Amino acid sequence: MQEDSAQARWEHLTQRPLLALAVVFAVAYAVPIVDTTAGPPVTRACTVVEWVVWGSFATDYLVRLVLTPRRREFVRTHWLDLCAVVLPLLQPLRLLRLVSTLMLVGQRARMASQIRVTTYVAGSVVGLLMFGSLAVLSVERDSPDGNIRTLGDAVWWSFTTMTTVGYGDHAPTTGLGRMVAVGLMLSGIALLGVVTANIAAWFIERFEKDDVEERQQTEAILSLAEEVRALRAEVAALRETSVGS
């Protein structure tokens, strides 16, 4: 119990700092892509920031693993965290570090009970649009056959891909670009499913509430009718008594 409370306190204390680091990571990831004039020192500095943020999330995972009394269960139930920590070590690509950070931020965000589903979905949409646009622009801009050359093209492509519209005016031509496209399509379908499920749940809740109110009104009417019948019986009994006397 004490270790569980220590883990909960750690997660509570590190929640906001890690989210702030995620924002720093987003800026460091975006600067070399958006600013094509950035020199090698800026690029190296941004890369260092990315690795520092990843190291912070990896440290957070290790600390939580140490604090929990059921380590095997923790590893089994937090396998996404583990994959996000190990993935960049296997293939130290900037795109994989991006995916890893998104996975870790998503895991930590789901632990926060005060974050509502609507807020989570909206944040996921904005984050996926931003990171998807930057990721596809970074790998497609220098492709000889690519047609995603500007940030505007990348944002438009990400939006049409996430909504599964796919006009076809812009499309990735590299392997990494197509991997980003697959991720965005799957994410868009998943988010659409979440939104649809929430809308359906809202309607069901409203219908159930109306049914409950209708049943309560029916029960109240039946109760009043029963009381009226009882009063009539009492009045009839009093009349018979008065006539008999």
C-alpha cells in the first residue's frame, strides 16, 4: 500500500512536467523542419532536446517500475510504455523518437482521471495533425518524386488522410512517408470510432433517462389511482355506516 501510494504520488507530481516536456519536444522537432535555414548547431541542439525529453520519459518509466510492488504486472499492463522506451534504442531515427514520445504522452494522459474523453480526443486530433504534418514533410520534402513540399501541403494532406477522404492531390512517395500515412489513417479511424461511440452513448443515456422518468411518472399515476380507489372505498364505507345508523 505504501509503495502504491508512492507510485501514485510520483505520477501526480510528474504529470504536468512531462506534458511540458512533450511541448518542448514538439518545438524541438518542428524547428528544423519548418525553418529550412536552420544551421547545423540549431539542428544538433534540437536533436539533443529530443533525446533529453525521451530520457525523461524513460526515467519516469523506470521510477514507476521501481516503485510498484507488482513489477511483472506493471510491465505486462504498460507494454506500450516499454515499447516506447526501447524503440529508439533499436533504431535511433527522429521519426521513431516522435512516435515514442506520442505513445508515452498518451499513456500518461490516460492516467489523469480529470481529463475528459472529449478533451483527450480533441488533443489527439490536434497532436496527430501537427506531428503527422511535420513527419511527412520531413521525409517527403527532399524526395525527387514527392509532391508535399510545403507545410501547407503537409497539413492539408494530414487532414484529408485522418478524415479518410483522401483527395489524392498529395500523397507520400517514400517508405517512411507511407508509414506515417498508415498511422494517420488508423488513428483517424480510431478517433472517429471514439467520437461515434460517445455520441451513441449520449443518446442511449438520454433515452434511458427519459424511460426512467416515464416509468416514474407511470408509477406515480398508478399510486395516485390506488389512493383514489382507497379513498372511494373509505367514503363508501362511511356512507354505509351513516345509513345503517
